[in-house]
Amino acid sequence: MATEFVARGADLELVGIRKEFPGFVAIENLDLKIPAGEFFALLGPSGCGKTTTLRLVAGLDSPTKGKILIGNKDVTTDKPHERPVNTVFQNYALFPHMSVLDNVAFGIKQRKVSDPMPKALEALKLVELEHLAQRRPAQLSGGQQQRVALARALVNRPSLLLLDEPLGALDLKLRRQMQVELKAIQMEVGLTFLHVTHDQEEAMDMADTVAVMNKGRIEQMGAPETLYERPKTIFVSKFLGQSNLFVGDVAESNSDSVSINVAGNKITVPTKRAEKTTGKIAIGVRPEKATFHEDQAPTSAAGLNIIGPGEIIDIRFTGVSNQYLIEIPQIGKVTVFAQNVGKSPVTELGAKVWVSWKVEHSFGLSDLPAENGEGK
Amino acid sequence: MSKFSLGKYLLPTYTILAFVFLMIPIAYTFIFSFNDPFKNTTGWQGFTFKNWTGVCNNIDVCLAFGNSLLIATIATIVSTILGTMLAIAVTRYEFKFRSATNLLLFLPLATPEVVMGAGLAAQFLNVGIPKGIGTVIVAHILFTLSFVVVTVKARIATLDPKLEEAGRDLYAPPVQVFAKITLPLLLPGIMAAALLAFALSFDDYIITAFNSGTEVTFPKYVFAAAVRGIPPEANVIGSAVFIFAIALVLVFQISGAMRSKALAKKN
Amino acid sequence: MAQVATRAPRSAAGQPKKSRIVLLLLLPGMIYLGLFFITPFASLITTSLQAPVLGGGIGQYQPGLEFGNYGFVVNEYMEQIVRSFVYATIATLLALAFSYPIAYFIGVRARKHPVLQGLMLTLVIAPFFISFLLRTFAWKELFGQDSWISNLLRDSAILAQDQYLLGTPIVVIFGLTYNFIPFMTLPLYTNLERLDTSLLEAGSDLYAKPTSTFWKVTFPLSLPGITSGTLLTFIPIAGDYVTASRSFLGSPNTAMLGNVIESNYLRIQDYPSASALSVMLMAAIVVLVSIYIRRTGTEDLL
């Protein structure tokens, strides 16, 4: 086999990928380019097509249409064992009939690399498991199994490492720990990582670039901060964190800002943060960017969106913050997070409040919420 | 609540009694393997080891036993190979007549032995093949095949397809994936299927009766002897086979239990 | 114990693949079944329609379309045909009643003790390891004229002095039941072993008494096991001729379909009659099985 294995990562490029299964289309039309050495996360709910994308890249399924290039080489028709790609499977898929060491050495033995055993041991050292080399996978804990799976993939020095929800089976604490380790290992070996997950925190925490996938399409792609601060669609604004959304017809529009009128309240978004500037649009704000005011409306000022008055109908204490749910007549429910700094005024259920946020924190979306009243 | 505690012991007690009941004929056979055949073969005549030490003094029973071993060995090898291939094909591949194939593989299980035996015999008669060891082997492969398929299929169902994908992902071409991953993982199921096939073939009387002509197998010998009374040497062979099989199963189970105990300790 | 890696959900993975290898895997077995299962069946059908050679000897027949063979055997052997199905039904129900508590005990109650579970399973299949014929013969001796069982029954006046146990329907049905108990217990066990006991706890949590939990939860969930168990028991019993034969537990009064087929084929060499009976037995079983599987909603058994 003339598969070339390089010690560093390679670009991954998907061109016009479409994948149909009997009865449904898993991926509609996917174009994606991941530069070498990047930690890339594909984020989406289950059934969005992210795992299918991964399997196409690994060669475990073949696309109905389109091309897959790794390091500018077309691998679309290559078999899985001919691709310089390795996968860390969701439930690890460790071979139960082999020792940990044999599991790790499997790939390099198949490729007839010299000295497979020392190399496998070294890979186990990297994940700090060399003392368990002779055990069977079933004798390891979940976290240890996960690390063996990682070592088994990394030892091959693939151009591209695919991670299929690799932390999904771990408990929260272990998961956080593994996230840190995974990121550290990626920095150390400098490979291209393609990480599939439904956990937004995990994706934002670890990835250089996140692509949010929904119904077989990529909704938005970018750095985690950009995605969070400036979501472009309803789906992204709700899947990544929480959002308060307001829908109305554009009342004013100039090169600086766009305003809509919602039940007599003017809500403004900077033009450069708006996807759409005419007709009916949705404007959103993150709950932690909004504040509320008791007793009287804050003095209106340029650069401030004010709505209300409304009534606090629910208060939740989550530790780091208090979450207030405020019902504003004709607008609906608005969520406000107030940081728990220990000195916030004691606000009670039923209090009459106004909500405000800086215009620069608004974001204008390209689509509108579904009509079934799901929007908050 | 006396009713509750009664319920608690009722089931274990019943189960123990049921096992005792199941063992009665086995115990009978074992005991009568030590029977000294003074005048006739029925009834207890006295205790002796002679039947065990000189089992082949009764040359007919030994020859019949040898035939049965030969037939069961060949039939098991062939039907295990064919059945494993079929089981993999119907569980792991998509093809046009898959449900029809599944039905065809199920049908032999739903066919009474007497029908299968008569059918094959009719076929051999029509084609003009003389009956003998060969026709018995052909018949035994046929009726054990579906049992092998069912057993191996059950094992494949517990096999995580991700393991094979992991093998492909780790640079193993299809043949290597099969040899290094699929086959070792299926092995317990295949072994169980082979044991089952062997036991079924070894013990079969009905299909054999229709297709063996004048060749005598162990069950055929016992059937013929049953009218007059079974000679103790036959009980010796039956008991020996029983002890051997039980020992084999127990060894498997104990080693399995010890392995899982070792696992539990290490954790 | 740690999570074992082999319990992955079957999502996009594990979909059957298409490949030409499948032909290589299928062909040998299929050719074998074609040659030795399907064509013999065709042989059986053509043989069942054969006519005697005029002036020929015993066992000489020529190809024909004697549909009358079927009418003849139905008339001649109606008694044995009915008896086969009655005996098989009774023996299957008895085996079910006998096996269910054992299977439940091993599969559910003994779940926490895998070693004990394994030992008990071995006991269930132990009768398999000793010849079917030797087992049946042992019962023949135990029920024999001078056996202690017979004497006990005579002494307690359940059996008249001149009555025998051997050759009675009761003993034949007893023998049939005994011989096929493992075929019933094993599928029941396999099913009950997978029974989710939290469902039983949910049942009692929702105010069901143990008996109603059993009938409303356990029993319906074990139906697939009952179906395969009853099929695996009923079918071989319906065609058995060892237990009911005169050499073992039966008498002419207990002859079943299997005995008739055997004697027609191997003794009288009336091949057409034996074949016609076989074809009818097979047809009846196929019809019964398909109705039964449809009724119990266990088509996926196939």
C-alpha cells in the first residue's frame, strides 16, 4: 500500500458532499475545508449528519456525491485501511480479545512498521497507561479505555484524527479532565483533529474552529467566540447557549443601525451585526448581557435597548448566577442572568421590572423562529 | 406473612426436584452400566466393572460407536464451516433474496426428522445412490446445518460492528479484519455450534434409520437391542460419553467463571 | 466492573453492506440445501404420487399422478394422524408448564449467581449428553411390568393387577414430554435471562400483586421465548416415532404418524404412502407454524 504517512497533519477538504440513506438524506450539500494542524469541531444535535460526515471521511461509508481530499489527494474511493486517517470511536471499539498493548500495536503491525511494540508502548506512555499494557480492555475504567483508544489512533501518526463523541460515555468530572488532556495532546502532536460532538461546551472549549451542523447542512462556522457572540441563525443562537429573541418589522435602518418595533418597544441592532436589514427580522440578545431594573424604567439613552415593564415569574439559583424569567406583556418571556456577586438587590417573584441591554450586544439573525411559539 | 416465605422457597425446591427428575434415566443408565449380565439384560443382576474394562468384548457396540464418531466428526466439520459462512452472509450482508434465504435456513428446523429422513431416502432411491456411511454423513450435515446457522447468528448479533470498523480504520484489509477480529470474536459461538452439531449427529436415530442401509451406528444398535434389553456395554458407552461431555462443559464454565472472577478482583 | 466496550448503539454503523463476497459465503450452503433439502422434497412429492408397477414385487413403483394415495392414507391412518397432533399438543403444554418455573428460576432469580446459573443450565442440557434412546429405554425399564413403579401403583390399587403401564397413552405422552423438555427450557431461559427486572419492580410499584405482575408483565414479555420453545418441542414430537414405538414405551394403540411413516417406508416398503404422509405432515406443520407465528406476533423469529 502506498499510503503516505506524515508526522504532521494534513488539510481535509470536502467538496459538494451528499449522502443519502434509503429513505432520507443525511447530508445535503457539504463543503468544508479544515487547515492542517487545526482542532476542528463539528457540533450538532443527534441526527444532524455529523457522525455520517465523520464516517465518510474515515471511509466507513462512501458519499453519494462529492469528493473528499486529504492533503490535496483525492481519497474518495480509497478503502478505510488505505486512508491516513484514524478514528477514536464513540464507545472506543477496543478489541476485547486483545491486550491493551496489542490493541495499540494493531494498526502499526498492519502497516508492517518496524518495532511495533516499542512504538505502541511509547504511545501508551503518552496517555500515561504503560503500566496497564498487559490488561484486557474490559479490565479498564471508562476513562482508561478512552485513553487506550486515543493511543491506538495516535500511534499511527495519521494525517487526520477523527473523534466520534469520544467523551460521551464519561461522567462530567472525567470528561472535563479528558478535554484538557485531549487538547494538550493535540497541541503536542500537532495533528489535524476533527471532533464530532453534541456538547456545545466541549466544542467551544477545545476547538479552534466550530461548525454547527443542522439537518445535513452547516449552519455557521467560525471561532467559538464569534459563534457565541454573533450567531447568524435562530438554530445557532439557541443551540449554542441561550438567547432572547424578538421579532418585528424593520422601522428604521441606516448604515449604523437597524431598529425594529415590537409592541411599542424599539429594539436596535448595529447594522454590521445584522444579517438582514429589511422586512420582518429577528433580533436577539444573550441572557447574561441583559440587566433588569426595578421600580422605574432606566433613562433611555443612545446605545441602550429598553423593554418593559414586565413581571418576574421565576427565579432560579444556579450557583454562579441567578436566572430570572420575566414576562413582558405582548413581547413574551425574557431571560436575564445576573452574576452572583453576593450583593445584588434581593428581588422577589412578582416584582415589576424593565429589561435593558447595550445595542452593541444585539445580534440580527437571517431567519425567523418557527411559528409554533417555541421562541422565548 | 407465611405465604410470602412459602413462595420464596417454592421455586428453588421445585427446581431441585425437577433436576432430580431429569437425572433419573441418566442415573439408571449409569447404574446399569455396572450390571453383571448373568442371564439376561433386564433387571439388576449384580455389580461388576467388567463392562467398563472390557467394553469392546461386545464388538458390535464398539463398531457402532466408531461409526457414530466418524459420522459425527465429518458432519460437524462440514456443517460448521457451511453454517458459519451462511450465518455471516445473512447477518452481515445485504442481498436480493435475503428474507427468502432466511426462510430456507429456518425450514429444516421446522421439518420433522422423519420427513427429512424419508425425503432424502426417496431422493437417494430415485437417483440410485446406495445407502451407507456416505449417505448418513450427507443427511447429518443437512439436519445440523440450520442449528449451526442459528447458533452462530446469535453470536454475531452480540458482536459490535464498530469493532470491525475499528480494524478497517487501523489499516487492516478485509481479509485481515476477518482473521484477526471477526473470527476470534465469533469463535465461542462457532465452538458452541460445533458441539451442538456433534451432539445432534451423534445421537440421531430417525434420519439415520432412513439413510444408512445396513450400516449400524450407536443409536441404531441401541434401537435394535431395545426389544430384548440393552446390553450393559451400551450403557457404558452412553455413560462415558455423558461424563466426557459434562466434564468438557464444566471445564469451560469453571475457566470462564475464574476469568470473570480475576477480572472483578483486578478492578 | 468498568463499562465494556461492546455495547455500542447501532446507529449509522452496522448497516448490512453490499458486496460480492456474499455470493462466495452463500453458494456452498445454498447448493447443499438445494441438492439435499429442496430436491429431496420434490422427490418426496413425486414419490407420493407414484403407482405400483403392475405385477411388480414389493417396493416396486413407477412415476405417476396417483392423487388417490393421499385419500388412501388419510382414510387408513386418520387415527394415527389425529393422535400425533393430540399427543404433541399435550406433551408440549406439559413441557411448557414443567419448564417455565425452572427457566424463570435460572434466568431471573439466580441472576446474581452466575456460577450457579451455569451449573443449573448444565443440568438442564445434561439429558442431551446421553443417548436419547438410552434415556427412553431407562423409562421403559422403570415403567416395566415388574418395576417398582408398576408394583407401587398396583399395590395402591391405582393400576389393576392385569394392567400394564407400558403401551398406554399416559406413558407415551410422559416419555415425549421428558425427552423434549430441554428444547423448551433453553429458549425460555434465553428469553427470561434478558428480562428487565426493573419492569417487575415497576409493576409492583404500580400496585400490582406478584401474580398480576407475572401475568401482565413477565408472561407477555416472555412470549417470544414461549413461541420458539413450543415450536422446537411440538415439531419434533409430532414426527417422533421412537418413544411411541413398541420397542420403547408404546404399543400399536399409541402409534403416531412417525411410526406409520417408518413402517410404510422401511418395513412394508410402501414408498408412496410413506411419502404422502410425510408431505401431509410437513404441510400441516408449515401451516400451523405460520398461523402460530402470526398470531403470537413473533415473525422476527425467522
